[in-house]
Amino acid sequence: MKISLQLFILLITVAVFAGAHFLALEFFLYWKFFWFDIPMHILGGVIAGLTLVFIPAFGFRLSEKYYKLLPTVVFALIVGLFWEVFEIVGGISLVQDNFVADTIKDLFMDMIGGSIGYVVGTI
């Protein structure tokens, strides 16, 4: 893939994510629809996966071992863990009755998104 196409894919994905997140906050979609954070976590995982896969296109070099599926999924998981910590520190997640189950589901969705990002980024 050419760098311009990779950058376009990444920027469009980020724009969709940012737009959906803005609308979700503005119209309380995270609280109205219990399922709304599922596609958001998948999309966040896609962004993390695409970012890791596209790093060489932007002039940065990592060891070849990092451009495989498992490291990409782990990277998406790490980004998801940071997000969950942010939610805990911000007091967002702790008010839920099913906090642990929701966090596990969110991290699983991040990993699914990371897998999708890897597949899209390596086509």
C-alpha cells in the first residue's frame, strides 16, 4: 500500500471514531444504549492496529516481529487497558454494577478491533 492510501485509511477511521464519540457524548448515547461502546471499542482497536501496522510507512522502523497479528492484538489490548485506567481514574466505570464484566468485554472488543486493523492494514 502506498503511504497516501495508508494515511487516508487511518485518518478516515480516526475521523469516524472522533465523530461518533463526539455525538455519543453530546446525545448521551453511551448511557441511552448499553451496546454503543461495543462498536466504539472495536473502532478504537482498529485504529490501534492500523497505527502499528502503518508505522513503517511513516519512516519509523520496528523489528519485523512487531508486524505480526499477535503483537498487533497485544498493542490494541495495551491501548484498551490505558483507556480503562483512564475511565477508572475519571470515575466513569466504577458507577456501573457490572464493572468487571464490562471491562473484560471492552478489552475483548479492543482485541477484535486490533485484529481487524491488522487484516485491513496488511491487505
